Amino acid sequence: MYVKLALRNVKRSAKDYLIYLLTMVLSVGLFYGFLSITSPFYNSRLPIQMNLDYFSSKMKIIIPLIAMLLVFLISYVNRYTIKRRKKEFALQIIMGMEQRTVAYMFFIEMLLMGLIAVVMGILFGTLLSQIVSAIIMASFGESYHFYFSIFPDTILWTLTFFTALFIIIGFGNVHVIRKQKVIDMLHDSYNTESTVTIKDMLFSSVILSSALAICILLLCFIKIIPFWNQFGQRAMKLVAACTFGTIIFLICAAIFVVTTCKMKREGSLVAALLSVTGLATGIFLLQMQGLIDDMLRMGMISGGIYNFVPPVLSMGMVIFSLVAFFCCISWMVVLAKKKSKKFRFQNLFLLGQIISKLKTNSKTMAILTCVFMSSFVLLGWLPTYTAQVDGYLKVRSIYDVQIFSAYTRVDSINDLPKAEMDYSYIDTYLAKGGYEVVGTANVETYFLKDSDFNIRIENYMPVLGISLSDYNSLLRLSGHEEMSLPKNSFAVAWSNTALSDEIRQFNKLHIQIRAGEYTLTKVKGADYQINAGMGIFTSRMKAVYILPDSVCNTLTLATTYYAANTTEPLSYDFAVNMDNEVSHWLNDTGIIPKDSGYVRLKTLQLNEGISNSLMLRIGGTYTSLVLIVICLTILALQQLTDATEHKKRFEIIGKLGVDKKQISRYIRQQMSVWFGIPILVAFCGSGAVFSYLSKANYREYIPYVTEHQVFTNILSIYGIFILVFICYLSVTYTLFKRNVIS
């Protein structure tokens, strides 16, 4: 009988569970869609076979960990459902049903709804896995064709995970319901929000942000201002603006403390000033990141930690600015009402609805806005970043086999290689493995003067030289035409990451160079930005001088580089074994100093590199989508809770003559505020972050990703979010209207 009653309740309350179903279907679908790529059946059913073992092993750890966020989400939805139905539970108990029975009936209801959502979620996840497969195939440079496939092990893991989650949370709900007093459940809907002041909401945040502001001042006065004379005019203005803004922020923080604690005033105006100055300080500090990078490169400050100090402090100030904004927004609404000549008294109801919630949910709104903004940035920028990584990887792995040495791992110039390496062992090893070598290049680079060996500043290394014959061997191996040099002249080989302005600036400063005892003149227009391998750029420089062979014979050897192509790509297992054995051989030759030689095999580079970028992109996408679902669910449930708690208000205005059409308009306006402000602020904030990232990282990503692709990635993320947002908004509006309009 109780099971039948639970089934009847599920059927009767199906509309009330729409938010729960929508949230669970999206959550289960995301879990199944991303977990399916770790299935051992997955690779065998792809249109083309790829080695995804490394990728799958990492994703098996990441996806369940991120899925633990769903524990919070499901618990939150269950708490809302219990709160909504407390009066119903109390009436059932008064009618004679045992409290334990009521609790277990609710457990059965939620479990049934959860299992329905799991089935629907798996169907949605099956479609989602096709999108994930398309991303994976594109990353490996393969075309994708739609195919339908279900993975039994993934279905089992999904059912097990969510069923266990429902049971654990369900028994927690049983415990909560059994401990409730009937009188408390009856009167729970009459509880009103407690009065919260701006001091209560903001005081601790002001103290914490003031500590961050002091850290910013210490950074400016101790590490930056002592080198004031070495900065350009723009940098000086930026430091001055950041310092001045921080001081103003601290003054406002002191005024806020005095106003709210000593004078017992509200402090809304000061909170608004804190929000503005905090945001300005965060932006100025973030703009100083380039200055910090320059100081690190020139040795003015030491320690890689300073690369992270400005972004972390800036993020803290921006988060506080958002919290302060939402805390004083009710004051701004009231002020706007007083100043507005077009304000009408029928707007008082809507104003009261908004202000009553703003006083209790300001911090929640601020946190949700921050999470939205972080998710947008993560979703929008990850495709650009991973495309940059994949592009660099493909340029770096142009040859099937690459072996090179790095002088940066050598302590003394006397330990550098003195003789040419004999790489016949590599050719023999490949032949034994059944791989025919179709072309090789044995290349060496040189110091222009011996003192260059000691120059090892972060991001600034000496430009090395390569002989004309060696560079031509690389051109032949990569399928390009050979080049020639006039007597007593040189050319420059450029990395693909070098931009045109860098090349022009370099050529202005290096018209002539001194290589040993020779003075060489740059051939006009002799700049070769050809993808002939990254092995000659092993010391973090973007340029290499192409010198006559006779000049190189008098110079000190810096690095050696061997490249080879085979008739067919190396298999993954063979490449793993070759990597281990050749690495040992390099250390045993005695020509290259121990641990200064590197082996790069195209098969391993592509597999592990693409797997890492895929793991980052797919893991980040999954995390962001889960967070977005959580935020939208919280916003929706806040509105539905408001519909339950304030139902009497809507009934009263209905009795006063407000028609249903006007009430529906109030509901839409109220929801547009609660959904619109956090999302609009998050859109604006993420747009500003995208602009900063696009500008700050332009030189890193532009060789591999076009600006059109960057904008397309960002806009597509906004488009996908708007579709999900419309679903939540429509369901919430329908349920809200159903609750307050009978």
C-alpha cells in the first residue's frame, strides 16, 4: 500500500519535480557522456583505432572526483524538497501515519524519481558522448562519422554511482524527517527572513580584503618602486594608479569599520565605494603582470612565485568587489526609486520582493556570479589554449625520431661534446624493429663566443649558430628547397612562434655579428621561418644564426641534434621501448654529458601530448558544465522557495484587484532580476577576462590559432549556455506561476 501511495505521489507531484528531473538528467548525462571515453569498449568501437590508454587512465580519476560535486547538488535539491513538503508530512502524521513511514515513503519517491532521471540521463549522455568523440577525433587529426554505441560497463558504473548516492542521501533525508517535530513542520512556511545588516554581510570580507590590499602595497613599495627609474612612462603610471587605488581602498575600509561599528550607521555608500575601488585595484594589479614578467627576466626580482602573486591578489579584490556590489545593491535600488520621477506605486510590490531577498542572499548571489564567470572563462578559453598546445606539439614533432642535447644541463663549458655524435645505432635499432629510415639529418649548433655559455637568464638565452650545410640537411628532410649564403654573411632561422614585429626589431639590432674571429653581415631579407624542426631552438630562443661552414669550424660546439623519418609511423609499444633503450644509450656514449640528452619520438609526443590537452579540455569542460548546472539549480530553487514562502503576498494583491496577467508580469520581472543580474555581471566579467587573455597571450597562441577561431570558441560557449539557461528559466517560471496563481 505504501509503495502504491509513493507511486501516486510521484505521479501527482511530477510537475513539482521538473527542476529535480532537469538537473538530474543533465548531471547523469554529463557523467555518462564523459565517463564513456574511459570504457575499454570505447576505442574498439571508434571508426579508427587510437591508443587512448594514457588518456583514459587519467580521466578515470578526474571524472569521479568532479562528480562528487553532484553530492552537494543532490543534497541541496533534496533539502529544498523536504522544506517544500514539510506541511504535507505534518498532515500525514496527524492523520495517523507513523513519522517513520512518512520518511520512508519520501525516500521511495526520491529514489524512483532519481532512477527515472538516470535512465533519461543515460540516453542524453549517449548523444553527448558523440560530441566528445568528435572532439577526440579532431584532436588526432581524423574525420568523424556519427555512430551509435552503448557501453555496458559505463551504464553499470553510472547506475551504481547514482543509485548509491540516492540511497545515502535518502537515508539522510529519513533521519532529518524523523527528527522533525510536527508543530515545527506545520509552522515552517510562516518563518520569515531575519534582518541582516550590511555590517553582518560584509565586515569579515572587508577585513580579509584589507589584508590583500596591504599585500599589494608591500609588493609595490618593496619590490617594484625601488626600480622606478628603470620603468617606462606607461609602467610608472600603472604602478602609481595601483598604489593610489589601494590606498583609497584602505581608507574606505577604515571608514566602513568606523561607520558600521562605532557610529552604528548602515554604511551602504561606503560599501559601494569599496566595490568600485576594489575592482579598480584588481584591474590595475592584473595589468602589472607584464611588468612583473619583465622584472623577473631582467633579474630585478627572483622567484617564480611572483608570476602568481598579481593574479591571485587581483582575483581576491575582484571577488570582494562582487560581494560588496551585491551587498549594497538593495540600497542602490531604493536610491534609484527615490530619484526616479517615473516610479509608480504599483512597482512597490516588486521592489519589496527584490529587497527582501537581497538582504539575505547577497553573498550567495556574489558566489554564484564568481562561479558563473569562472566557468565561462574556463569553457571559453580552454579550446584556444589546447589548440595552442596541439599546434606547438605538431610543429615540434615534425620528424618521426629526434634526439638532441641541451647545454643548459651542463655545469662547465669543458663538459660540452667535443666530437660529432655517431647515430648509426639509431638507424640499426629502427631497422631491427622493421622500420626503414628514409632520411636523416645530423645537426650541430655553436656559441658565437665562449662567454655565451654563462648567460642563463630566465626567458633570455644567447642566440646560437648553425652551419649552412646542417640547416640545408634539415630543409631537405622536411621537404623544402635548400638555400645559399654569400661570403662573409649570415641569415637567420626563426621559430614559428616569432612574430613579424620581433623579427623587424631583431634585424635592426643585429645588422652585423661577431662569430669567433669573423665579422658577418646580415643578408637583406634572409629570414627563414620554415618548419624544419624545433631541435635547433633548444635553449628557449626564437632565432638561430645560419653561418658559413668555415666559420662554424672555429666555434665551440653547443648542442647536437639528430632527426630521422621512417617509411611508416612507429607503433606505440615499439616507441615506448625505443625511448627507454635509446635514453640509456645516450648516457653511455660518453660524448654527451649525462642527463643532457633527450629523445623525442613522434608517436609518443602526439599520443601523450594530445592526451594531456584532451584531458585538460574535457576535464575542464566537464567541471564547468557541472558548476553551471549547480548554479542554475540554486537560482531556480531560490525562486521556487520564494514562491512557496510568499504565496500569501501574491494572494493578497490578487484580492486587491491585481489581475493574473499583471501577477505573471511581476513574476517575470522578479526572475529577470534574480537570474539576470548574476549572469549579466558574469558575462561582462568573463568578457573582460577574455579581452585580457587575448591581449596578454597574443604572442603565444596566434602562431597556432587565428583570432576568428578564438572569437568563435567564446561565442559558441555563450550560445550553449543560453540554451541551458532558457531551459531552466522556462521550467522555473512555469513552476513559480503554478505555485502562486491557482
